[in-house]
Amino acid sequence: MSLSERAECSGFVISITRNSLLVMLGTPLMTNVRQNMKTYHVAVSAEAYAAASFARAGYEVSVQYGANQPGYDLVAVKDSRILKVSVKGSQDGGWALLAKYKKGRNWIETAKEWLTNQPEEVVMFFVQFKDVEFASPPRMYLARAKEVADHLLKGRSGNVSTCLLENYSYKKGVGKGTTDKMPDSWICSEKRINQV
């Protein structure tokens, strides 16, 4: 096929280029890793992936208008089960959850204060775009706030992780020689969605 082919069909002109043919065949055009999205684009993309995951698991999904709404971003409903979902997107390998609670507190107090400010009924949905090829889905995790706080308190060899980190090995400081990693049990799956 030449670089561009044209055909007439019932009065419509159809133009097929190599790129549009690749798209129709499901071949990804871009295999580069997309980084440095604007914060807004990270949030919107993360919410879209979260909504799609719940829909694929058989949930009806309602989205609040606009990213970063207070309390939760999505509502997912399946039969009599209703989940409020707070979506957190990232493209740098971690989520800075505690920073706004730090003032005047040590990190243990900060993690506990963060937890007291999280609605118990909300499911947290973490979406990571770091090192993800454009045509591939991001890595996704689900947890309740209590699970997140417990995980943060154990981080850096029990010295509290200041950020929720997907997979980070400490090279210096109190965590030197340890790795903070998202628990495998949090990985997004239909089973995890139904049990969280």
C-alpha cells in the first residue's frame, strides 16, 4: 500500500494513511514514555482509568464534575454496594499525602492526623504513570485509608514514609538499605475492587 490511498464509497471519500491503518489494526503509533503531563491532565487521566476499572468490574460509575472535588471523585455502585472513590494520580513514582498535615507534628503524628481526616467509607484509588508507555495502561492500586496509614507508618524501616511510594529503595538516611513498595494485595483487579 502506498503512503496514502483514497477510495470512493457511496459518495464518501475515504483516505487511509499508514498511521490511520495502524490505528485501525490496533498497532500503537507511539511507544514512547509520556512524562511531564500537567497536573490537571494527570488528575483527569487517573480518574478516567479508575472509572474504567470499576466499569469493567460491573459497577455503575458516576463522576463528580471536575477533578479534585472534596471527599471523593467517583461513586461506584454494584447491586447494593456503594463505594465513594478518591482517585490519586502520579507520574513521579509516589503520592505526597501527608504534607499538608505536617506543620508542628513529627511524621508519626502527621500520618495519624492524615488518617483522622480521611472518610472511613472512601476507597483510595492510586494511578501511576511513571515509565508507562503511551499506549499502555498505568499501574493502579486500591486501598482503604487505614491500610495506607499503616503502610506509611512501617515505611523507611519503621521511621514513617513521608510519601506513599510505589517502589523506592533508600540509598541514605534512616531508611538506607530498605525499599518501600506498594503491597501486591493492593494491585487493581476485579477481585481487589470487589473486596476493598
